[in-house]
Amino acid sequence: MISKDEFVLGYGNLQKVEQGFKNMKTFLLELCLVYHKNDDSIESHIFIVMLDYYLQWHVNERLKPLFESDGKGKDRRWTIETVIERLKSIRKVDNLINGIVAKINKFESDEEQEKVLNLLNVKLQCRQ
């Protein structure tokens, strides 16, 4: 028989796993339905799903200081969804004409984005 505390901890972990799988099937990764035709395809899909779950867990662990220093409830600024949305605007676009770079558009990271990138231990490198 398990104790009440062990049960609560186990249930909390189950909720984290369920949330992870929900995130994989929603807008966070923008995955679509996959219909498998063979065993290799099924195994590959399971590998990708489990890798994604591990990455989600790892990102959440690295961003704990950001989440813990945030507000509570609806006053909360940061969620994994807001982090992803904030990072989406960092990009570098090479405009090509006949395979030759005509113009480079870079959208640099701001102070908030740098804070997130530092917690994730990500260094941006742009080719010139």
C-alpha cells in the first residue's frame, strides 16, 4: 500500500505526462494526424513523440526560474505557450534572386527573449 503523499505525487506526475501529450497534439508543435502504414512508421512516430515529450520536460526544467518568479493565476505572464510565441519572432531571412543573396532581414532578440534564451542556454549564431 502506498502512502497518501506518494499517491498525490504520482497523480501529479500523471497530470504532467497527460499535459505533455496534449501539448504534442495541439498548437505547440503544430503536428497533424499521421496514419501509419507499417511497423517502421509506427516506431518512428513513437520515437518522435517520446523525444518531444523529453524536450518539453527539459525546457520546462530550464525555464523554472522564469515560471517561479512570475505572477499567479491570470496575472501570470509566462507559460510555455507565451515563451514559444515570443521566440517565434527571432529570425533571419535571406532574400534570394537567382540563388544570390539580395538582402538579409534579421529580427534580433529583445531583452525578454534574451532572458529566455539564456535560461535555455541557447546562443544564436547568424551566418553573414
